[in-house]
Amino acid sequence: MEFLHSKGKYIIFLLLLAFTLVLPFGVDNSIRSLLIFAGLYTLVSVGLALLMGYAGQISLGQAAFYGIGAYSSAILTTQYGLNPWLAMLTGVVISVLIAFAVGLPLLKLEQHYLALATLAFGMIVNVLFVQSKLTGGTSGISSIPSLAIGPLVFDDDLKFYFLVVFFVVAGSLLASNIVDSRVGRALRAVHTSEVAARSMAVPVHNIKNQVFGLSAAYASIAGSLFAHYITFVSPTTFDLQTSIDFVVIAVIGGLASIWGPVLGAAAVVFIRRGLQTVVPLFFPNITGEYEIVAFGIIVALIMIFMPEGLVAGLRSIVRKAYSLRDKTREKALLKSGEGNVNAPGS
């Protein structure tokens, strides 16, 4: 079991990475598109896992930073001719500065008050996307250029898939290193008790503001990637439902694990697509609302049987399997010993 917690986790990571790199070659573009969206949602949810799972700060406004990143790339590339990579970087800077400015008053709130405040922030930003002429209003912005590195242009699903994988792996490794550092211990201390954290000289408000800014940066990068992948943005993509989806992904995967969002995003994206395909086969005359009901039931079942998320649930299953194997070996050894003792001539 110690192997599973040390070297084993790196072996599992490398196996999953190898599987991820091979996966897009055996599927069509529709599945690749789903994988790309799963990667984008993973990136946002990794930042959300740091904020909610480790720092204990609830946010229902991540779609706002997702949208800020997307619109920054869209506006700066289409209206000002800026290089897409510089536009993405600018979007990150804008998102982090807004997160710091908003976080100064909001992060003094706790629990459901903070949730409602971030919800209001997300709604305000979405209204600005709808009303502003700079963002194109409800019509949005189209003809966003593709990302490119020299002659390599990420203009198809296969190439863009590997670009998203790079950002997801880099973002996850960065978050994992943060969690294992002194900053990670400070985040957990803040989550456990802010009073106790202050007594240990932890700058609680600064730590909360910094992780809020970091989660905004993750969402902004994902939003910019989305804009350059779809080449079109509109306010409907960055509404309250999108923020709720990010929270659902993080919770289903497991807030206590950086790798939880990977499973959570894949589960949400493919369960929804599966329901869109399967439900009409059995109930051809019903509307899409029943797919939402079915999805809600599945999410509820996951939370009932795996309340700490998929990662913790799968880890528990593996531990039980190892424990069962060890018990089976012990019984076999005992039986073998009894057989030797009772053997003729013993």
C-alpha cells in the first residue's frame, strides 16, 4: 500500500498520460471534440479544486473568468490584431487583477454568503457581456484566429486536442506541486480553521486572495483556448449554468484531489452525451428536459455512493481489493501451514 501512495501514483499518472496520448487516434472528430471540452473543463476545475477543496472558499462565479479569458482573446485578436498567445496572456493578467480587486471585499465573507457574492459577481459580468458593444452584445464575436506556433497551426481537432492536453498536464502538475508545498499546507490550515491558521502566523486573507487569483488564471486560460478552438464567443456560454457545471465537475471528481477534475470532467461530458444518445432510443417522444433529470439522478447516485468524489471512491475500491487479496493470501498460508502440520510423519 505504501507503494501505491508513493511510486505507484507516478506509475499510474504515466499510464494515464500514455493512454491520453493514444486515445484520439482511435476515435472520430465528434469524440475528439468531447475530449477537448473535457480538457477545458478540467483546467477550470483544477483551479476550482485549489480554491474550494484546499482553501475551502466557495465560488459560483468561475464562468466569469472563463468568459473574461475568452473575450480578451476574441477582442484583442479580431479588433486590435494582437498575437493570440499575447492575447491569452493579457486575458490572464486581466482576470487575475479583477480577481484580486473583487477578492479583497468578497473573501472576507464566509460559506453561503461568499457563494452568493461570487454568484452575483458572475451574473454582473455576464450582463456586461450582453450589454457591451465591445463584446458584440448578444451577437458575440466571430472569426477569432486559430492558435499557432510557427508553421504549426492548431486548426483541427487532433492538433488542438494535444494542445489542450499540454495545458491540462502542466496546470495539474503545477497545482500538485502547490498542494505539496508550504503554500498547500497553509491552504489546508485556512480550510480547517482560519482562527488556528492566524495563530500560526498564516496570512489568511492574502492566501485566500492569491488562490482566488490563481483559480481565475486557470479559468482564463481555458476560456482563451475555448475562443480559439470554436473561433466564436457569445454571452450564453458564460452564464450561471456554466459556473454550476464547473462546481459539479469538481465535486464529482473530488475536491480533495488535484486529479479529481480530470475524472469529473470526463464523467460529466460523456454522461451527458451518452444520455443524449440513449434516452431518445427508449423514449423517442420526450424532450431534452428528461435528459437533465436523468443526469441529475446519476450525479445524485455518485454523491450517495462516493460522497468524496470519484477519485476517493476508486481509491477506496483499490484499497479494499488489496485488503481482500492480503486476507486471501493469509488464509492460504494458514491452510498451507495446517496441512504441513497434519501431514503424515510430521
